[in-house]
Amino acid sequence: MYSRKEIWGISLPILVSLFVQNLINITDTAFMGRVGQIELGASALAGVLYLAFYMVTFGFSTGAQILMARRNGEAKYSALGPIMGQGTLFLVLFSAVLVLASSIWTPQLLQILISSPAVCQAGEDYMQYRIFGLLFTSVGVMFRAFFVAITRTRVLMVNAVIMTVANIIFNYIFVFGNFGAPAMGIAGAALGSVLAEATAALHFFLYTLFYVNRKKYALSRFRFEGFRLIREILGVSVWSMILYFLTIGTWFLFFVAVEHLGELPLAISNIIRSTSTLLFMPVNAFGATACTLVSNAMGAGRTDDVIPIMRRLVKMCYTIVLPLIVLLCLIPQFILLIYTNDNALIAHCIPSVYVMSVYYLLAVPGNVFFQSVSGTGDTRMAFLIEMVTIVFYTFAIYWIIELHHVDIAFCWTVEYIYWGFKLLLSFLFFKKANWKAKKI
């Protein structure tokens, strides 16, 4: 079984890369918190909508990662390059279709769902630039899938640093209009993020060109070679693509429901969402590690190691998350100062911080177990687990927020329902299903 040192060697670079990468979200929220509450709330809604599109591409890369990790575990290294190449070409073209669809339909969607005209207009201003980031993130997620699959994750840290620094620079230039650029406000934050993602994709390409053994992994050919490999990737990833879109889409509904409570609750929720990334980063990192380690173990025929790997990952994740929960609950006001210098807004946010922090006690095992389901190659079952969870989550949003119009802090209790069901159903999968016989 993988030792703690080996797990840390894989998961720590992913964690650091996610931390630095999520500084983009933190940076955008911090800039918008100093522009105005309307922009702060609109960036939450539009940002989650963009994330729903992004997660479709990420779901495809997850399927490619599972396949590449399985082939890597089988020592079929030359099979990784064709998966990477064909997957990247498909994803860029697919992202172009998503960009076109969003450009046509997003304004109408926001006008239907958002009650505040000011928030709606700011959301449209954000999305008209932000959606073009898909063209660059589609390349980035495929490179990330490749490096995670071969457990060479240190490059993710460097890439995330480059992207974050670029985002801060571009935000400084375009949000407030420095160095002769126009002051674009919320649209400037969107443009800055797109340029940062383009910079990160360029770094991945140059690193692979100069530092990766392209002959070993057959990475030299990036041309269309038919639909066979694409169908194989889609066979694993299609459920993940739908799954991730519906998951984030449902989260978008959460913010729409909160927006109906008013502009202040929406602004609070954006700050809480950004603060939540401090806890979600280690949860996400160990989930990604679980997926690739389980896939590698399955490929190597070591199915008996899967459950011990999952248990070890849960314990290791708790060692990071629990101190962060304590820190957030003890000094929330100091952390919230990152996002806004409005003392009244900070005071309104603190109860939501407490509610948000505690549900991560469920999210740690829930995400590790759920990502391990995908790691076995049974992405259809992962899809079914997510669908059942989403049904109860959506009902909770409607019942708690739309019908009863509760305080914003109590709105975040819907996350307990989400992670509770995901943990329970994933646990039952490993307890009852014949997952050891899964072949891909």
C-alpha cells in the first residue's frame, strides 16, 4: 500500500497548486469587495455559472485522468500520449461550442433568474469576457490530468503560482485602470482571469516541451486520429461531465435563491464561498489523490489496498482541515478582512462562517470516498450517487431558502444534506457493490 510519505508526495503539490490556484477566486472577490456590494454579489453568481461550464471540461479530463492513471499503473506508458493528445483536441473544440452557446443564451438566463437589474447587468458584464477562459482551461485541465495520472504533481505548484501572479497583475491593471488601461470594474476582473489562464496553459505547454520524456509517453503527435480514443475517454468521462455540470449547476441555483433574499445576503454568500475554499482545497486535493491512487492500484491488480488507501487519506486530510476549522472559528474577522474592509459586512458574515466550517467534517470522508468511486472506473455509479444527492440538495434549497426565507447563515445548512448523502451512498458502494471486478 502507498505509504504516508508517498501520499504526501502526490497530494501536497496538488494541495499547494489548488491553494495558489484558488487565490484567483480570492483575488477576484477581494477586488470586487472594494468595488461594491453589487459587483461582489454579481461575481458570485456569474462566477458559479462559469464554473458550471468549466466543470464540464474538468469532468472530461477526469475521465482521461482515470484512463491515463490505469495505463500508467499497467506500465503501458506509450498509451498516455494518444489519450492526452486526442482528449485535448476534442476538449478545445467542445469548449469553443460552449463559448458560443454561452454568448447567445447567458444574458437571457441571467435576466430570467436574477431579480435585481443591477446585479443582472454586472453579471452579464462579467460573463462576456470570462467565458473565453474555457478555451485555455480546457488545455490546462488536460495537462493537469496527465501530470496527476503519472503522479508528477510538483509542476502543478509552479503553474498555479504563475497563474495567480498573472491574475493579480491583470486585475490590478484592468479593474481599476492602471498603466494606461481603462477602468473596467467587474469586467476587468473577468478579463484578468482569462489572461491568467492563458498564461498558465502556455507554461504547461513549454514545461512539457522541454522537461517531459515525450518519447516515453508518445506525446509528440497532437493531430486528429479518429474517434476511437475519444469514444473510449467519453465512455469513462461522460458521466463525470454531466455529474460536475449538474453539481455546480445546482450550486448556481443556491446562489440564485440567495439573490432572491437581497443584495446583502448575496454579497455575504460570495465572501463565504471564497472563505470556504480554504477548507475545500485540502478536501479537493486528497480527493484527487484518492482518485488517481485507487485507479493506479486497480490497474496494478492491488484491489485489497483500495480501502486502506481511502482510510489513510481521510485521516491525513483531517490533520489539515481540523486546525483550519478551529482557526476560522476563533478569528473569523481577521480572515474576512481579506475580502472587505466593511466592518458591518464582516459582522454579518461571521455566523455563516461558523455554519460553513462545521460541514467540512462530513466533506472530508465524503469527498475521498466519492472520488474513490470514480477511481475504480465506475463513473456511472458516481453519477447515480451524485444525482440522488442533488435531488435532496435541490429540495433542501427550495424548502429552506425559497419557501421559508431564512437567515443567510441558516441557508448554508443545505451543505450538510449534500455531503451527508454523498458520504452515505459512497460508503454503501464500497460495502455492497462488486467494484473490484471493474475493468476499463
